Amino acid sequence: MSLLARPLRAAVCTALVLSGCVTAGPAAADEPGCAHGRNLRYVVTFDRGTTEAAARARVAGACGATTVYYPQIAVAIATSGDPSFGARIGLDRAFSAQAERLAAQRATEVKPQPARATLPATDPARVPTADLSAKQWDMRMINAGRGAPAGRRDVVVGVLDSGIDPDHPDLSDALDRDDSAGCLTGAPDRSPSAWAPTTSVHGTHVAGIIAAADDGHGVTGVAPGVRVASVKVIDDRGYADPEAAVCGLMWAAARHMRLTNSSFFVNPWTLSCIRGDDRGVVHEALARAVEYSTSAGTLNVAAATNEAVDLTPSARSGSPGAGTGCEALPAALRDVVAVSAVGSDGVKAGYSSYGLGVIDVTAPGGETGECVLSTVPGGYAPLCGTSMAAPHVTGVLALLAAARPAARPRQLRRTLDAQAMPMPCPADYDLTGDGTQDAYCAGYEGFNGFYGHGMVDALAAVAPRAGRPDPAR
């Protein structure tokens, strides 16, 4: 998901020891020779070990201003009104999603679409109270839902998305306001207006799949009882820019969240099947952020995307990455749990991307006519996509984290994989009935490109099946 950025907010960072970021004062983009055009945001990568002072000096010398610097990964978010900023600091170091979108608009003479209408405030008294659990086929598929074991409040999941409705009765008690932040500028802003949803129901829907209360009303999430933090990385036009994703990952790590859910891929392009140096900057910045957050104790889950393409694994940071194939960031990064989607028939959904060595597990995402029911501002609604599959997995991992407080990200991941229900490749994947296979599944029953290690199992997370290993023990 993605779109043109909203007006910049003042960056808000807590002390370095808490947030892990350093904000800079106004930088002097008034250097002689600096041009003054439209102010755009850039993500900038530096050599590891670069100090905040040195990074600020480099940005200022290139006619830019540093918004925030993440010293742990040597990545800065900067702004500049000089069209030559990227060339000045190095095209192999700086990338602007905003600049790329503007260039595409000029080339095609397509004007950006206006933002959608603002969501009305939720009136809890008007949210339907009927028990909708009978419609949650997705929960039954993974042995979760009403009456199933719950999670614990000390497990916090960062929902990196478009914001969570703070007043929805199924989520209000689960929402962790202290750990919520807006990341649209690339720097965390903890004010409620920065992390609340404004035009999109997406984040509220994802949060409900993870943690909607098991209270006999509405829907029930996979892990009721855990808390969710609203980390807003998708703007009002649906864009998730690289700087917002980096901010969200670093914020979750700084706040010691056990898990994050990323039901998006970075923009402005769709899937980068051939990546140039500019996209290499994005890969490097996101890879560093994911690797750092994993080492800090946060496990990241991401949707495989709805592009129906065969994905290529992404290299770790410091590598130029694959020269061919299609990448989905952040899903294809090595330390991320990538999730494909199945319909109610248990077969890979036609829209779901796939890929041997990329997909770790699968979960319900739905198909047209039978989507996944969850919370939206003001009530409940069905949505389909890998965006819906990923939070099912995040919810199962939240149950695992609750049962295994000392488990590190890689231990949780190994346990998830070991407890998944293996699914073989389909013998025939002709969804349209035209005699042609719509996608090709590589691998074997225990691990393949459509389903990874298989369907996640919420019940196994709290009561491991006999004879199945528990690597987190």
C-alpha cells in the first residue's frame, strides 16, 4: 500500500536511551548554491558507525536537513528542497519515494488522487453487539476464536499500519496508547492524532484479527488478552514509504515489543522485479532495521502481497541483493516471517504472492465472496488479502510469546514452523479452468513455495501436539 505524503509534523523523539533515535535541530539548507524547491523526504544510508554529528554534517552539506538519525543502523531521514540533494549526497545512499512519485506523475501527466474522506469517530454505544463468531471461518481454520486460550497483556504487538481505532469496544482495552506512535515523517510522534486512523479502516481490521476481545460480542481475535500498539506507517493515500517503515521497525524495537505486523509493502513502485541503485538504498535501510529489531528481541511478520508473483528472497544488509526476480519489502527479508493467504477451501488464494524460500507459513486471507470478518471503525466488515493472513500468524506468535516469555525471535519462529500443519502443493492449480496452471508450486509437503511450513495452528501454540518438537523450550 502507499501514496503522496501528508504535511510534515514536528518530529517527536524521547531520549536516545528510550527511543533509539536522535532528532536534529533545523539544518542549514541555506548554504550558498542550494536550490529551493518543493521540500521532499529522503531515506539516507551511511557507513555503519557513522556518528550523528557526521551524518548531520553530510546532510547539511548536501543542502538538506536531518529529521531524525538512527545511529544503531546508520540511517537518517532527511528533507531537502534542492532537486540535486540525492546527487550531492550520493545516489547510492539516498532515495525519495516522494520524488519518484512526482517524476512518474510528470511523465504520465497523471494527477494524484485526493485523499479519501475522514473516518467518523466511533461511538461505542452504536457498535453492533451481536455475536459474530459463527461467521469467523478463518478462526476455526487455525483452531482459534471464541473460547480458545487467550494471550497475556505483557505481550505487545506493534501493528505497523494505517492506525487503530482507539474507541472500538473490541479493541479499546487492548490498545497500548503509551507505545503507539505515528511514523509518517520517519520520526516517531506519540501524539494520538499522529497514530489514530484518519481515512483507512485497514489497521483497525488487522488489529482485530490479532487481539479483538473474547467478550461474547462482535468478533474474537486469535490472541485476545494481548495488547496492540498503533504504529502508523501508511498515510492517508495508502502509501507506506521507506522512511515510515524504518521508523516503525525501530520504534517497535525501542519499545521492546515482542512482535510487529506489517500488512503492506513499501512504495512507490509495486514489486521491484528489477532493482536499481535507488531501490538498493531502500533494501539496505529496511534490511538494517529488520536485522536490528530482531537482535533487539522483536520478531517481524509481513504479508506476502497481493501481486500473485513468484517472490525472490532478499539478501541481508551489506549485500547488493538479487539482480533478478521480484522482491517484496519487507516480506522477503530473511529475518521476517512472510505469510501467504488461502481461501476458505484451504487453497492458496489467486491473488497471493508465493515463493520457495520466502513464504514461511500460510493463513486465512479469504477470496471474493468469503473474506475475513474483523473490526473496522464503527463496527465490523469483511476484507480479503494477505493483509488479513499475516495478522493470523502474528496472533499465533503472540500466543507463543505469552507461553514462552523468555523465547527470542528465532526461537519463536522455529516453534511456529515446527507446529504448523504441513500442506502439500496442489496437484492442479488451474483456478480459472482454462487448462493452464495459474502458478507453479515448488517444494514438498513439509516446505514449499505456496504454504511454506504449512498452516499455522493457534491451539498448538498453547498445547503442543504430542510428538512435535518445541524449539523454544
